[in-house]
Amino acid sequence: MAWTAEDRNWMHRAIALAREGEATEGMNPIGCVIVRDGKIVGEGCNEVDLRHDATAHAEIVSMRRAGQALQCNELRDAVLYTTLQPCGMCTMASVWAKIGRIVYGAGREDVHEMYFEDRHLDTVDFIRDAFRDDLSLEGGLMAAECATLYVPPDADVSKMEQFNR
Ligand SMILES: [Zn+2]
């Protein structure tokens, strides 16, 4: 994948948001920015614990802010940058928001399986096959740096600590 300087710039911002999330009570180290016409229209990090809201993933938080800022539920021609491969919910929400392109950093193989809702099927593949063919999904931008935000694939995480149990 040939990433542009602009792609890297936005992923830097997403990583900075993830680090803020990591350092903030109730937030989690997943960062997202939504960019349209060279400007950030919405950004955020995972606020699930803070909001007591299972849907407050970084991507959804950012989409809500973008919708408010633009007073529009459709984010056509926007690019969503996120530090971790988006889950099925967020990918589907991107389809509904008509986001044109998703770029993520760390992918499933770069982090512990507990970050993903399904251990056997890659929801992103399912959505890519089943829905809009004009949504582009590209992974691996600054993946190594993004992966340092998360528990590594081979870590011994007790069942109690895993989010997807
Ligand atoms: Zn999600």
C-alpha cells in the first residue's frame, strides 16, 4: 500500500488521540479522525466506559461529532482513520454514513484476539463482500506504532480480563 504524507499525518493525529484516551479515566486507547476536504470534521477515542455505552467506539464517537459539526448524517467523500481495525458495528455504521474510505493501523494479526467480536470470521471481510463496493478498506498504515497501544497477540490475558467474553 502506498500511503501518502496526508494519510500519515492523519494517522499521527489518531495515534495522539489514542494516547490521550489511554491516559484518561474511562477512555480507551483507540483513536479515530474523520477527514473531509483536507480537514478534520470529527475525532475522538473510545469512550465506552466513560459513557456506559457499548456503542461509544472511537469511530462512532467521531461519526456523531462529524454529523453534529456538519449537520448532516451523510459523510460522503470522507476518510475515516482509526488506530485499530474497525469492528463490524463501526464498519457497518461507516456504510450507513456513506464514508468512502476507511484506513486503519493495527489489524487483527497485530493485536490480541480479545479486541475483536468474533474469533473465527473477520467481520470486515464479511462486510466488504456483502455491502457497498465503493467503500475502500485499507489496513496497515503505521501498524507497528499503532500495535504498541494494544495487548500483543501472544499475551496471556486471563478470561476475566478479555472484553469479548
Ligand atoms: Zn467498533
